[in-house]
Amino acid sequence: MNDASFLERLVHVPLGERSYDILIGPGVIGRAGGEISTRIKGRKAAIVTDENVADIYLENMVESLESDGIATTSLILPAGEKTKSFEPLMTVCDALLEARIERNDMVIALGGGVIGDLTGFAAGIVRRGVRFVQAPTSLLSQVDSSVGGKTGINARQGKNLVGIFNQPDLVLADTDVLDTLSPREFRAGYAEVAKYGLIDKPDFFAWLEANWREIFAGGPARIEAIAASCQAKADVVAADERENGRRALLNLGHTFGHALESATGYDSRRLVHGEGVAIGMVLAYQFSARMNLSSPDDAIRVAAHLSEVGLPTSMTDIEGGLPPTDILMDAIAQDKKVKSGKLTFILTHGIGQSFVADDVPVAEVLSFLEEKRRR
């Protein structure tokens, strides 16, 4: 894959009447009004964001919308994973109803994955569905959570257990906003970029190994990586919108990762989502090798690359320790249900050769986790 020589990309998600575009490039938030008004007829918008993002980007988006004749109202929520829960969901629903947002109006999620998932869920249930725009402001949300229509909140029993499929009408991925992310946040998002190579695009993973420094520095390589990731997800979603088959591959690393997030109480000081996915992908490759499904060299290669970019790759990298293994297993069982004493995981035959394994013995996973938590 060659470095991109352009500054903007458009990726189309073909879903019939629910089709939409992903606009990727610099300065997109500043022209949100024009991009939205050409696609959506409503003249009123409710912007949902968090306190961190609002300080930097809310005024710019409001000015763009109102300059194109779109009246706005805004709701600013606390930042962090704990906002993705039942009480904030009701806060958003109440705010949308108070603002008299109608079905042809729009709700705009201006923020990272937490805001996107929460707002998309609220937009799907208020008045049985109102128009919805994603304006993701983190790398992770630009390449993953803003695309594909999965929305929802966390429950006491685990991550993303309450929600709906609600496709957006448009995704505005402004690559300029990524320059304001902390190194840790950017690295966490990069884990999801690497995931697409590890699922079924070995050439893309090799390109990432060679070009990750340019992606981190910004410019054409970053836009190329984001566009390639969005196209990969769009292709999967178009083929399997509601995760009845192939779309499950997008969960590579997530079963282990979600369990680790749950085990740390969703405390972002200890572990953020992308870090959990990074560790989870390494665990998935290591477990595949343990089950004689792939070579140990593949797991070593995955861990080496993720470690090189600065991501955690082992359960022992998580500060503060973890609860007993049976607690981790409870979280895994919630994430992917046990059926007849066996679990469903995304495993691999090698780099870019992931597959759905729906007959993984619980005892094997338990033994594997016991071993890895001590290393």
C-alpha cells in the first residue's frame, strides 16, 4: 500500500435505504453545516458532547451549523466510560424531548466512542428514531465505533450489553482533531486500526508495521490508515449488518479485552478500551497457538508490533492487579454466552486469518488465563 497523496477520502457504507457516507479529512467539523444540510432536510440539531470535547470543538460546530440555517441546542456530559450508562442515557433522552427534536431533525454525537455509543442509542429510541450524525473525535471512534450502527451502554453485568443497531445518516471524521489527542489516546485508537489487518488483511498489517511512525506523525499516511480501516469495516457491515456471521470477526480481541475492562471497573486510569483490545488481540493469538491453531511466531509478531507503538500486550501490564480468574471468566461468559459448556471466541490460523470458533472449552480458557496472569 502506498502513502496517500490526497487530503480527503469518502467511504460509502451500502445498506440500501440506510446507506451513508463517511467523510474523512482535515477541517470537516468546520464545514459540518454544509455537509449535513446537503444530506438531511431537518433544520434543527441537538449536539451531544462531553466536557473535554466541548471546550475545543463545540463552538466551531455550532457556528458551522447555524451559518447553514440549522438551529442548535447542546448537551454537555461528563467525560469518561462511566457516562455510558443508564442514568446519562435518560439525561440525553430527556434533553432531546425538551428540545423538541423531531424525527426529521438530527442528533449529532460530537465526541469519542462513549458519546457516540450513548447518543446513537438515545437517537434510536427517542420518538422511535430520529436522524443521527456521528462526529467522532478520537482515532478509535473514527475507525471503529462511529461506523456500523452498534450503539448502547454498559450494564452492571458487563460492557455494551444494552443497546440497539442504529445506523447513522452521516459520519464526519475530522482528522485535524486527532492532533489534540494525548499519545495514550492515539495509541489506544491505533489498536483498532491494527485489528483490521489481523482479521483478514495481512498486507495491511505489514504496511502498518512499516508505516506506523508516519501514521502517528500525521499527514497522508494517517488519512490512508483511517480510510482503509473504515472501508474494511464498511465492507463487513454491508455483508452482515446485524452480526449473524462474518461481522463477529470485528470482535477480535474484544472478548478478552472487555473482560479486562470490567475487571478494572472501567477505570481509565488503569485501562482504556483500546488498551484492552491490544492485550485481548495478543491473548487471542497466544490462545490460538496454545490450541495448535496457529504458530507461536504469529503471536510474537503481533505482540512485538503493538509493544513497539507503546501499547500494553500482557495482563501483567495492567496496574493494580486483577481479580481472581473466575471473576474474569464471569465477564467473558457475559460477553459471549456459554453454550453447553463452551464459549465463542474469535481465534486465528495466522496473521490475517481470523475465524469464529464457537466450541472453545471453558476449562481451556480458564487454564490459559491462570497461566497468563502470572507472566
